[in-house]
Amino acid sequence: MPQYRLVAREARPEGTRVRVGKLEIGGTEFVIAAGPCAIESEEQLSETSRAVARAGAHLLRGGAFKPRTSPYAFQGKGVEGLRMLQRAGQETGLPTVTEVMDSSSVAVVAEHADMLQVGARNMQNFDLLKTLGSAGKPVLLKRGLAATIEELLLAAEYIVYHGNPNVVLCERGIRTFETATRNTLDLGAVAVLKRATHLPVIVDPSHAAGRRDLVAPLSKAAVAAGADGLIIEVHPRPECARCDGAQSLTPADFAELVLVLARYAALESRTVSTLPPPRALVAA
Ligand code: PEP
Ligand code: MN
């Protein structure tokens, strides 16, 4: 038995399905999360969320608390951003996912969002992981920039051990000697994880690639590697984005990608149910 005994595949051979609002991750449905890297304004988020909902996204992403490499870079809208995200989720009917950076903000983030994201830079923030054990909301745990698969699984084990079984793992690229992409997307890890753990696994092609033209091919490959879903950055005007514009898809690119992914998912016996959007969105 591995050290990560609660999340090991043997502990639940049939696999775990994680509920996020009305959504289920880890079943036959291939789940697509989309939205801006950072929540910038009410208008930007509303425009993006309506567009991704119309295109068939299942989950709305958007960062309110941003972990930035430079202290001079845009740090996010904080609690004001959380309120915008909650409104956008209500407007589109999409459940929401957003990053929580420290244990002291778990309560406020859990109050506004349906799923709490642990960023790559925080994968081994053990205090945060323990607090998420009692957050009462599902967690999206991203792999650290230099974390092994075992370290990722042990980080997930912390959350489950501390009381929260609803964890989804995310492969988002790791740091290697390669510089052609922002990170190296480790799709081998997806195949390994699907065997090593019963937790669902999704892929973030945006942060792996760092460039928009690679998002579609990496997304298609993620389906073949056995991923349960994707998380993709979308911005209505990527050239004006305050964060990660180079890797953000336009709403039109995203809509086209969802259609292509539905065909790839079918090859893996998965569905991409592009639910009929609410009437308000069709008219918009
Ligand atoms: C993000 O999702 O915007 C993000 C900061 O991702 P990561 O933690 O994987 O770098
Ligand atoms: Mn980003």
C-alpha cells in the first residue's frame, strides 16, 4: 500500500465522482472549465462567462486572488472579484472555481465559490491543505512546478485525511530544461495518476503551453491520455488581458475547440454535453 492510502486507487477501485454544484467530475462526462486568468472587471467577467457558457463550458474559472511572480504585477481584485464571480455564476448558471492562496481566506472564498483551487505555487502549503479539509467545498489541487506525482498525491492525501474527500487533481505542466513552452505538460502523469488514484484528473493546457496556438493540440492529447476534463483560459480581448493574455483563447477559438473536443471525447467513450444555454444567453 502506498503512503497515500486514502487516495490510492485500491481504496476505491470504481473511481470518485466529485460534485461541484450540479456538475459531476470523474464520470462519463468530459468536463470543461473556462474563463479568464484574472477577474479584471464586472464587464470583462460577464462578457467572458456568457461566451464560455454559450460555447458549452461546464464550470467558470476566474482568479480573484492572484499569485504573481512579481510584486508589481496585478494581484487580483480580491473579495470584490469573488463577488463578481458569484454574480457571473448566477447569471450563467455555471458553478465557479477560483484560487485560494492562504488558510485565512478559505472561509471567504468558500462563501462565494463552488470549488476552491490550490495553485501550483501552493501545492505544499500544508496549513492551507489542512484547512481545506473542513472547507465544505470541493478542491481543485494543481501540481506544483517541481512536484513529483507522489508529492501531488500526498498533498491530496492531506486534504482527504483532514476531512474533505472531494478533491480533483490538475496537471498544469512542470518546470524542465525545455524553454519552448512555459512549462512541460506531463501527460504521462495523467496516465499514471488515473491508475494510481481514484480521484478525477484534469489538465490545464493554458499554463503548460504559455501560448494560445498550443492549447488546442494539448487539449486533444489530454483527452487521449485519459483526463476527466480541462481548465482553459479565455479572454474576450487577450491583447488587453492583465494576466496571461498570450495563452488565453478568444471566445471564438474556445467555442470551436469545444466542438472538436466533443468528437475526441467520443473516441474515449466520454461525452461533452453542451447543455442548452439559458434563454437569456441565447438572446445576448
Ligand atoms: C491559474 O490558474 O491562473 C494559475 C495561477 O495557475 P497555476 O497555479 O497552475 O500557475
Ligand atoms: Mn493564469
